[in-house]
Amino acid sequence: MGRTLSQRPEDGTKTSSISSPPTLSKELIGKVAPANKTYYFSYHENKKSLIEELASNPLYFSHFGGVKIDATYLSSRDIELCKAEAESIQATGMELIVDFTREINNYPDITFLEELTHSYTRSVYIYRRVFEKMKAAGIQQVIIGSHMRPEMWQKEFGRTPEESILNGMSAFIYLANEYGITVFLQNSTYRFYPSKLVAKPTETLEAYYSLYSSSSRLKLAANLGFGDAPNQLINLFSNNLGACIFASPGADDRDYPVAFAHSKNKETFTIHQNILKILDADYRSLNELISDKQLIATKHVNYL
């Protein structure tokens, strides 16, 4: 497991930088096929360069048009290295999207709770620095979700933790927009509202409408790895959907490939062909990843 953001350069530790950043070969320029532009895979390794991973197998460019990286990947590298790597990847036709989900954990990394003054101030500093690196690297999309409510909450704060989280999200989205970044809000295992009578995906949609009032650069991401019924989730989000995140919830901590659930439930659903399709399972090999992508493309999803 990599370091958390609390151990990252914003706290005084050294970022990764090299005088000659790795680049992809010229033969890969423009390699991504238009038909694959909306298929992304997830890269969760922060120590190994994404450039090295892509260069290790040209099959990535035959099947995908983008990569989802964790915010930690940018936090652990200086701005010039982020820019150089992104430019080399984008020259192939691939795009990048940054996922803050793992880092938005209330503690020890990013919190949306303004009442936790020190932690919140530090959180804003952290994600502002990531936005600066994204702007330099030409990366224009991020994914976020909610985080757990704190165990202790004072009545003197005058609002619920959920209200504070929404306010903190609004500040995050507003700042992201100032950097030209579009935010994808995904359904979450954590609640947006204290009522236990509301289904979680419905809460996400309500939160989306609340947040959209202050930003038009906001879309929904349907994360199918949280166990919500895919068709219900897709239909609920359909008018505002920007991305589908694919994984199958398992009995352990692993996010299984789509094939794991598809073998038991062959349910299909319909989305617009321009929707981003992000494969986010814990794949054991590139072949398993490609097999899942082909399953999604041919049997799991119908396109408008």
C-alpha cells in the first residue's frame, strides 16, 4: 500500500522528479482508436510510473482511450513531471481522469467538514495543489464521493455533518471549476443526508441537484461496484450521467471484475455511447482487464 496524502509533499516530504522524465515511443502517437476513446482503465499504483506501465504492453492502446489515476499519483510528483508524463500519454490519444475517492476519507487525508478547522484548511491546500498540477498537465476531469460522518459532532456547530459535507463539496467543486475542471459525483457507501428512509442513490441525485445550482460543470458517475442494482442506478442518473464505473462487489475487500457478477446475473442496461466507461476492478492481469472490457462492450451494455 502506498503512502497516504498525509505523508505527501504538501507536508514537507519530497516529490518525485527526474531531469529526463520517461516518454512513450513515437510509434504510439495517435495510437488510440476512436471506438475506444470512452473506455478507461484504473491505475492505482503510485510508485511506478504510468508511462512505464503503458510502455510495457501496447495492448493498452488497442483497447482503451483513457486512464483513471488516484489523486495521490499527482500529489507524489512535482508539477513538471506531472506535465511531462501527461503530455506523453495524451499524444497517444489517451486522456486522464483523477479520482479523489480514496483520498476523501475525512481522516487522515481530505475532509469536507469546515468545522474541523485545521484538517479542512489542510484539505483545501492539498486539493488546490492537485488542481494546479492538473491544469499544468491538461487534465480536466475528477471523480469525488462523500465520506463518513465524524464520530463526535458538537451541537454548537449549528448544522448536521451531512450539511457540512455538502457545503465542503460545493467549495471543492467551485474551486475545481475555476481551474477548468469538470467534477463527476458518484454514488457512495456514505450517506448525504441523515434520514435512513432514503435510498442512497436517490440521496446522491438530490445532492447533485443541490450542488449543480452553483456549478454547471458537474456530472454524475454511476459506480456499479457498491452493490446498487445497475439498471435502477443507470435509470435514476440517466439525464445527468457522465460516467459508469464498473466493478462487481465481492465478499472480501477486492472489487471483482464485471465477469464475476455477469456470470450470475446477465442483466444489461442502456447508456449513451459517449458516456465514459471506467473499469475499476482489482484485475490480476492485463488479459483479465481486456476480457472484462470486451464483455462490457459486447454483452453488458447497449448504446443509444
